[in-house]
Amino acid sequence: MISAKTATSAKTAADADRLLKAKHRALWASGDYAAVAADLIPELGPRLVDACGIQPGHRVLDVAAGTGNAAIPAAAAGATVIAGDLTPELFDAGRSSAARRGVDVTWVEADAEAMPFGDGEFDVTMSCVGAMFAPHHRAAADEIVRVTRPGGTIGMINWTPEGFIGRLFATMKPYAPPPPPGASPAPLWGSEEHVRELFGDRVSGLTMSRQTVTFDVCATPLEFREFWKTNYGPTIAAYRFNAEDPDRVAALDRDFLAFLEQTDESPQPGRTAYHAEYLLVTATKR
């Protein structure tokens, strides 16, 4: 028999998780993630699809799919694709992009840590800078493995701690809301050691390579800072968290701009270029 104390504790944990996921949903619904995906990382989805060897007839799940950066090219390759994401507010932009490509994608509201799919349901389970932002890495890894069929492919692209996005998060960290208990930093998914630990002996043929994508959409570091402040949920959250303290907002503005000035690698006056490192992961489920 379950004691009243145990039942109360379980209910409290469930309520806390629902609140956490509601906050995550609101974070990624803020701003314009479709612009971030289209302007900064359009090549990453096709790169992941190629790495996973997706072919006609494959049943594919894109975890934390956002607006479909990887799901849409997977469908264009002939696969049957489900795009799952905690934030269904992103789906309209994804549906529009899929319609322009003339492909069909099924969009499903799904928490990467507790997905509404059966065991071994997919030939390929992939995530393009998406599942890495689920707060509990072990739970997300467990789900990715669970829904992949034995012999199926797991593929991920994750920002590295040392790369541009990892350093961006480090810059914002002193100003960001405190992480929830038990949460792990998203860029840890870009650490080879961390990925090995999460998947363990449940996969074989694990390959990992560090690659880069270039952000070169803005003329100045100041313009690029405003791009992040307008469009990217985690940046918007950091500014909102400090909105009632003008001195902290000014300090965040200063530190953010200094980071972008220091990391700009463009050789061309009047343009910026930022080389963002990511870890490309592929593996076979045992």
C-alpha cells in the first residue's frame, strides 16, 4: 500500500515538473525561434539527416523539433516523419515551411523527457540542437533510446560548452534565472564524455565529431546582440528576469556586446562572422 506521505510527495514532484515544463514552453514560445532557425542554422538539419542516412521508408522522430529544421529535410528524403516538441506554438511556422517544401510532417506536442510514443517505434530518432535543452539529460537520453528500434539510428547535433553558444550561455548565466533543482546545463550535451555516459552500453558504433556553422547575418556586434534579444527565448528570459533593475540590464547589455565584439571573426568591414561549434553524434541502438 502506498502511504499518504509517499502519495503527497509524488504529487508534489509531478506538480513541480508540470510547472517547470510550462516555463520551458513559455520560454521557447517567446521571441521568434523560426527566425533563429532559418537565419542561423538552416544547414544543420540537412547535415543531421545525411549523417543519419535517412531514406525513403524510414520512420523518423525529430525530438524537440522546433520549427522542423531536421524534420522537414527528413521528409524531403522520403521518410515518414513525426516532429515532436514541448512548444506547439512553433508548429505553425513549421507547417508553413513544410508546405513550401511540398512535404508532409506530423506535428505532435511531446516532452522529450516523457514522449507519447511506443518502445522501438522509430528507425531513426534524431534531434538538432533541441533535446539538449531538456533540463534532465538522463531522462531525455533514456527516452531517445527507448523509442528507437533495436538496430535503429540515433543522431544528434548539440552545441558544445567551448563553442559560441556555450560561451553565450556562460555570458548570460550571471543574469539568468536560477536553474531548477536537478537540471543540467544544456551545452553539456556537446561534451563527448557526457554523451558516452548518457548512452552507455545501450548503443554501439557511437561516433562524435566537432564541426562548426557560421553565423554571418548581421553587420555589427550591436545588431547581432539585438537579434538575440528580439528572437531567442533564453536571451529574452534573461532580460525579463532583470527588467526591474536597470543597472543589471545595462550590465548584461555591456557584457553581451563585449562577448560579441571579442568573438567576431569576420575579415570584412561592415560584416560579422561567428563560428559556432557543435558536436555531431550518431549511434546504433543495440
